[in-house]
Amino acid sequence: MTSTLPTGRSGLDQWDGVLLLREMLRIRRFEERCVELYSASKIRGFMHLYIGEEAVATGVMQALRPQDAVVSTYREHGHALARGLDPKAIMAEMYGRVEGCSRGRGGSMHLFDADARFYGGNAIVAGGLPLAVGLALADSLRGRDVVTACFFGEGAVAEGEFHEAMNLAALWSLPVLFCCENNLYAMGTALGRSESQTDLTIKASSYEMSAWAVDGMDVLACADAAREAVELVRGGGGPCFLEFRTYRFRAHSMYDPELYRSKEEVAEWKTRDPLDALARRLREDGLLSDAGRDAMEREVEAEVDEAVAFAEAGTLEPVEDLTRFVYRRDVP
């Protein structure tokens, strides 16, 4: 089944719109601070920003329970924050500190928290898809009433792991919610230059699973779609595929010269900024005042400041621990 959900169909009465706005604002301001810290060489290595796509992670997480599993990509700061990981532990990980959620060994692309069932970012395109199927299979065999939500970009659709994972999930009727964040560019390649069929729901539905497209710039539409899909999956309906049509406002990574798209295109998409759209709707409905928005900004800024201070005060792993957690097999 393929279909397209109308934008924000449930209305604000179904969701706490102010809470959704605060969560998206939290992700945006956290990442904007990360850009400053990266430029100051406080954060090193690769870093991929989620700015512009906040509605997807924020909306989807509303439909998940604490016992559900989440598998993400290397662009996972927003997923981790929306899932409930401590911003201090995330920032410490960005700094490479032992207090980080992956003990400083993963950095920006490998956030992980077993207690939150957040099974990390993955630096390999489509690398998380087989892991999600494995997690769902394990939970299913144990008789656990849980769903695994797997996030990936549209670039993953060109990989063999995507088709293997989709096939097995459908064949075994596994409880997986496939969340494709289609931001139109797999690194620097436009979707139309790599895929003959650009409606990705058609590819997913060919595996006999429910699939539909969602306005990924509308957090209410994302939350509605996720709730419907999770109910279907949790109810024994097998896996489900959601194509969130979204857009990243920043380059693919901090190293990307961004020569593959025009400034005009980016500016046009920014007119659909998910934060501005929701804030405008909240004001129109009398649910958010200018003073309320200012107070929200101050709260988020204080939270980010606290995370940075925690990371700055963190400790580097001693050199003596370099081989700790490394599996070694002595061969005679």
C-alpha cells in the first residue's frame, strides 16, 4: 500500500505543540553550538548536522515507548536528543571525553545508549538496516511487545543492505518501522541522478509492506504518521515504511563545499522551516506568546551551556586504556 498523508491532519489538539517546538528548538540550538565548537577545534573529526530535519526525529519519538529500540545514522544528534539521551553525555562524546555516552570513543557519528535502547549512529550508509532487522528478530523470538525504529537516508535505498533488510523484515513479519529521511541528496548526489524511481514508497511496497510518504517539514504530520505506523507494526501488521520528505539546511558534513545545489534552492526550503511553521501555528491558536518563546529560548540556551560546561570539564581516556574493550585472540 502506498499513500501520502495530508499535512498535520490531526491538529494541535492531538499533541502538545509547545513541547514539540521546544524539542525541535533544543536540537537546533544544540547543533548550532556544535558548529561553533567545531570551528574552535573543540570538536574534531566528522560531523553531520540535522538542521532542517528536526521535525522527523521529534515526531517519530512521540510514537515510541521506552522499551522500543532505535537505530540511527551518522546524522543522529537529533535522534539521540529526541530519544532522551542526556545532552551532557552527548556533548562529552562530541568532545571525546570518557563521560560521553560512548566513553568518548565514538564521537559525533557513534552515539550509543543501551539503557535508552538507542543503538547508535552508524558511519556506514545503510549499515543500520540489518542491525534493526536483527534487533526486531531477537525481540520477536523473545515474545517482547516492542518495535524497532530504523532511521536512514534515501542514499541507503541504493545499497544492497536496504533490499536484504526489507525483504527479510517482510518475509518474517518483523516489528520494524523503517524511517527513510529523504533529504534529496545522498552526500552530493541528487536522488534523480541515482534512482530511476524517485517515489521510494513504491520500492518499499514491492516488498509487500505498508508504505507512505510524509511531509517531513511538518512535525505534526510526522507524529501522526509515526503513530499510525507504530500501531500497525505493534499490532502484528508486519514492518512499515515511511518516507519523510525533508531537507537539510546545512551541507552534508562540515567538510562539504556544497557545490551540488544552489543557494536559491536552500533558501526556498528554509521558508518551510519546521520550527517557524509550528511556532506560527501555535501563535495563531493562542498557545504561544512572544514572551513564552523567549523563555523557551533561554531554557534551551541554559541547557546547552550546561552540556558544554560538562564536556569541557570531562576527562580524556588515558593512553594505557587504548586496548581496553578491544577483542584479542591469541593465535599460537
